[in-house]
Amino acid sequence: MSGPYGVGQRLMERAAIVAFAALAAWNLGRLALATQAYFPAVALAATAAGWLACDLLSGLLHWTCDSLGSATTPFVGRALIRPFREHHADPEAMTHHDFVETHGASCLAALPLLVAASGLDPQGWPAAAGHALLVFTALGALATNQCHKWAHLPASATPRAVRWAQRCGLVLPREHHGRHHRPPFNTHYCMSNGWMNPLCDALLRRWR
């Protein structure tokens, strides 16, 4: 494999996916044991809260990678900044990425959340709520780039269930995300569902 996305980068992303899967499974198991009978309620609430948190975090990360550093920035340059910069040059390229290239960087970015969750004891409601929010936000991060990828697929190539979820705003709608790719390219950074774009844009307006 040649070019900026080389063998070393792919190996790191594979390692990030393996580490993400192991930590996510372990933390979900710990949470299930700690909450037991009310785990479904905890998981449902954390899924909703985590999806919103993930949308906001994805927007802030997107802005950071668009605005700061370069592809040569140590550690994060090739892993995180490069994909965002290349995406603006060729927005449709990501629709041809395989599982590793689509999700590897997302897993890498979400690992700190799972590491933080691993340091928490999810016993009791407050601790369980914090632990669950970290874990389900990380799981949302795994899904975010897939939602971003779907937003760039033509409707004819998008699964029917995904098109329904886009129409409902449950995942990033194609038309909504399209505003980010119009000049001056400085709004609508969020990539999970786009709900948090008004807040994200308001937070970032002063730094543009």
C-alpha cells in the first residue's frame, strides 16, 4: 500500500479496533453486572445521551482537525488530521473505504473514553450513569464515521433503513451535512446526526 495511508497507519488502525472492541466489551460487561435488572434502562438512557454527546464531540474534533495542525503533526497528523483534510479535497473518496479505514481512526479517537471508563467503578446510580455515558459515547463514535459515510453515498446506494433514519434525523442526513461542504466550509461540523450543530457552531464562531 502506497501513499499517505500506508502499512504503518493501517496496522495502527487495526490495533485501535482490537483495543476498542476489547475495552468496550469489558466495560459493558462490568456495567451489566453492576446494574443488573435495570441495565436495559441504563443502556437506553446512555444511548440517547451518548449519541448527543458524540455528535457534539465529533463536531469539535472535526473543527480541530480542519483548523489546526497538519498531516505531519506527530501522532495525530496521519491518524486524524490527514483523513479530514483529504476528505475536503475529495468528499466521495470515503465511500470506497473498507471497514478498517472507515472505523480505525474513530476507534483511536474514542479509546480515551473507554480508558477513562475502565478506571471507574460503576457501582451505584451516579457512578453507573457516568460509566455508561462514557461507554455509549465511545460506541457512538464507532458509528459516527459510518453515518458520515452514508451522508456521502448516493440515495440509490444507501440501504432503505438508513434512508429512513436519515429522514427522521436519527443519523446524519445527506442534505444537512451537505451544508458543511459549501463555501465558506465553516459550519455544520457534527457528523453523528447533526442535532448539535447549532450549539457547536455557536461555540466555534468566536475562533473562526
